[in-house]
Amino acid sequence: MLELLQQSLFSGLLVGSVYALVALGIALTFGAMKIINLAHGELVLLAAYMAYVIESRTGWNPYAAIPLAFALTGIVSVVIYLLIERIREHRELNSLILTFAIGIILTNAILLVFASDVRSTGSPFLQDAVSFGPVYAMKGEITAFIISLAVMAGLWWWLKNSWYGRAVRAVSSNRDAAKLMGIDPRRVELAAFIVAGILASVAGVALYTMSVVQPALGPGLTIKAFIVAVLAGVGSIPGVFCAALLLGVTEAMTVTLASSALQELVGMVLFLLVLFFMPNGLFGARARRG
Amino acid sequence: MIRRNCLATACLAATLAFAASARAEDITIGAHMPLTGSLARSGQAFNEGMQVALRVFNESQSKHRIKVTVIDDESQPAKAVTAVEKLSSDGAAAIIGGYGSNIVGPASDTSNRLGKVYITGGAVSDELVQRGNKNFFRINNNAGYQRGVEGLIEEVKPNGVSIIASTKEAPMLLAKGLEESLAKKGYKVTLHPFDPAITDFKPIINKVKLQDKSEIIFMSAYENDYVGIIRAAKVLKPPVKAIVGAWSLATPKMYSDFPDLMQNVIGTTFLPFPVEVKDEEGRKFAAVYKEMFGKEIEYASTLAFVETMVLSEALARSADAGTLKSGGLLAEMKTTNRPSPLGRITFNEVGDNPNFALSMGQHRDGKIPLVSPAEFATGKLAYPAVPW
């Protein structure tokens, strides 16, 4: 039993790191603009398909696709921002409808270009098993975990130390006050969207290397990312990471101790419990004070 | 002058009458398929098989020309219902159904209410034939898949079977049927249901490795799940002797997409690969399919080809008898009795095809010989043999 639990814990942490990568983009745009980008899962998917294109056409490691994936997701992110920016009334609500529609368009564009086949990496290196004592993983999962940690640290540093990062936090905290301090919220929001595009590109490539992608995956990714972002609370990068790991481990433990058929249910129960007892999320209040 | 005009008029009238009788009669059918959404891969294969069948049928005779209007149901039951209503109101003579029991169920109910014959090759739930829908017909069923897998298990007699099954309706139906049947025969069976949203199968495979210790893993799932399960098994290497799956696994496409995962994996199928079609109709289907889509025929497209041919022939018979507009199609469907690349097709009193049975094919270096049952085998079963 101990061996089962150890493997579950380990698998949950690895899966959670990818949840975190996907959720960071949503958390960032939600924090900066109070907008939930329902097309974020499709941006991740777009990046995953770029990894497939690079790997299948050139035989290179899928991670070599990150620049191409970023170029594409960055452009789409800017387009999404420019469309959202044109919304004059009820931006929070209308942007939901707009980004939902963009998600559908992106899914169908992916379907048209790449067909409905399932895709995943064929790299022997990334699929090789690696063991740490009694627990096992694919090298692709370990790579994704390390990259997730690095991206998280980089984003945290950017938000704390760069001018744009601090401006994002200022706009997130109080848009009008930020304007009085000479910050142009439009530029800052655009920067947040572009950074979310970078995060989506890394998340998509990581997803491709350790899992299976297909055109219908986008909405599921968005929902999972949204759950993680709400669990974490607005504005907390370490919070997103911890919430994602918590969700991943909870799901994996449910599979081991009960049944996989219950894993989504248990994840949602966790989500509801946190919302009920801690409406600001696990780390939300502390982050806002910071 | 008058005589000459009369002669010319008579000639013209005769020519027009001949032309009218020689012109093919157009019959329009409707189809709803999941061309987008989570079932798009199967839906597109079904659409391809249907298009080939219509071309083969229309070229085989000149009396009737069958056209199809296809609506994308987006893998959603509500859209499928709307599609059937639209197709019916547009005058479709019959409906070719979609994919997935949860979609076909409400869509065929609607078709039944509207008095339209509905045929499917993409829904295996037993409930579909227990509703008393007199207009419902299908060419495949859960029992056919179960017979194929059970036959293989009886041949190799493993110490136990771990069934890893998606909680979607059709995979779970097959898994539960197999669990019950094998348990009755004295096999140790453990069922591991999984949520379709799962991304990591290692915790399940670890249970198979450390708790079940079964010699066979049976996967009742879909392509993306197969890849995840086999990949997790390659990492954890449970002491199994074979990995077996249900639909859409023993296909050349799976091998070409995932060659490192598919070697020695066994799945249900009805044709070996490279395709060895023994009947004339199958050869024609394979040739036209390759011409139209540039690839070999596959599992889902063959189901669609057969269902469309069956419906087209019944439509033609009904039109010939002049009963198409008075409900004669239903009677013609019931008299169906023909060979096909899937075996003989007949329909029992509830519209099911009792002859449906599948063989088991094993991935072997890019080829898929049939390895079970023995009477249809084109190659020897490699056992024990796993992808790693």
C-alpha cells in the first residue's frame, strides 16, 4: 500500500505542475483585467500542436517548438486582447462570451488543419522511464516539472522586480490609482496578455511531451485552469503552484484509494469546500496584502 | 406539312418520355455525424465511409441516385436531435445515425417519432434496442465485441484480467458485460473504471502491478486513453502477458501514429492489415476509398460503408415497389439479408444485427494479422508479448 501511495503522490505532483503551467496564464489575465479568458485552453492546445508540427516535420525535440508556439499564441493573445479592449459595457460578462466564441473558433481551426487524430510525442528520450527509488515517471514528465518550476520562478521574479510586472500588480490592485501614478493600463493589460501567451506556449509544449492532445481538449484545460486559479486566489503565483499540486495529488490519491471514476468529483468537492470556507482562495488574501 | 409537324412532335414526345424514364430517381437521405467535438475522429471516418458507399451504390446502377445531406452534430445529443428534425423537415427519406450511444439514443427517438427509418453503426448500448423503436436498425452491437474478446481470453486462459474502462456509456457496458461473463467462467477479474478526463494512468497501472497481478490488461476505451494506458504501462512494466483493447485499436493508423506503443497490442477488428478483402464488395470499397481519401480502409469507415449500402439498397427496393412514400422502407429494411465485409447483415425483431462478431488482430511490425478466433486467423498469436 505504501508503494501505491508513494507513486500516487509523485504522479500527482507531476500532473499538478502542468495544471499550474496552464492555470498561470488564466490567473495572470484574471488578476490584471478581471477577465476570464475562456480561450486559454485553446491557446495551450495551439502550442501543443506546434510542438507536434516541429517534432513530426523536423524530428527535433518538441521543446524546440517553444519560440514558434510563442509567436503564434502571442499573436492570438494580442488579437484576443484587442477584441476585448473594444468592449465598452459590462466587460467582465461580455468578455466571457467573446473568449468562449474565440475558443470555439480556435478548436475548429485546429480540427480543420490537424484533423481529429490524437497526437503525442514520439521522442524515445521523453518517453523513457526514470525511477527514484520506488516511484517511476517518464523523462518528459520530469522535464515538464522542472520547466514548470523555472517558469513559475521567472514569472514571480518578473512580477516583483520588473517595471511591467509591478505595473500589472498595480493595475490589478487599483486600476484608477495606477493611472494616477502614470501607468497606462492598456499597455499593461496587453503585456499581461502577451505573458499569458508565453505561459500557454510552454504549457502546451509540456502537455504534448507528457500526455495526449486532440482538438477537443481545450475546454477541459480551461476549466481545470480556472479551478486552480480560484483555489489559489487572485494574484498569488506560489498559490497557483500549490493549488495545482494539491489538485493533482488529490486526484491521484482518489484513483489509488477509491476509483478514478471519482477523481473529477473529488476535485470539484475540494473546489467547492475551498470556496465555501475560504472565498478568497487558499492564498488570495495574503497575496493582495503583499 | 401538318403530317411532318405531327411526326416531329411525336418524336420529341417519345424522346422526352425515354429521357424521363432513363433519368435516375433522386432520393435524399440525411445523416448526422460528429464532425467536430470530442468524437470528431470517429465522425469523420464514418462520413468518409458513407460517402464511398454512396458513390459505389450510385455507380452500380442508374435507376436511383442517392444523395446525402450531412449535419455536424458536434458530438452533442441536443444538436443531434435538432439535426434529425431539420433533416426530416427537409424531406430526408431516412436518417443515417451518428456515433456514441448517448447521442444516437435521443436522435433515434426523434427519428422514430417523425416516422423515419434510422440506421447506425456507431452505438452499441443494449438499451437502444430495448426501447421498442420500430424504425431503429443497427449493424453492430456490444455482444459482438464481447464475443471477440472473450474468445481470445478463453484461448490463452490467463490467471486474471484487469479491465481498465472509461466511464463513458459504451466502454463501460462492454467492460461490465465482460467482467460478469468472465467471472462466471471462473476468471479473476478486476474492473478499474476511469474518468474520461484522466491524464495520468500510472496510479491505475500501479494497482494492476501491485494488487491485481493479472496476466491480461483489457482496455475498454478510446484512442487517447489507449495511448495513456500503454505509455503508463511502459513506465511501470506490470507483469502482464498481453495488452488487449476494444474498438479503434487494431488499426494501421494507431501503428503509424504510435509505433513504439503498439507492438504486440491486440484489438478487435474484422480485417487484417495489409487489407485482405475476400469479397468483391470489400475490394471495391477499399479501391474507391483509397482513390477518394488516399488511405486504406479502416474500422469506423467500414461500419459506415456497410450501413449506408444496406440503407441504399432498401431505399432502392422500396422505390422500385413504389412504396417509398407510404412507409415501405421499413418493411424493406426488415427483409435485409446480405453478406458484407462485416459478415452477414440481417435484422431481428428489435432492429439489431444478431450476426455481428469480431475477430482479434495483433499489431506486429506494422502489420495486423488476425490471431483469434482460430477459424479466421491469418497469423499466430504472439503470447506472452507486450509493447516493451
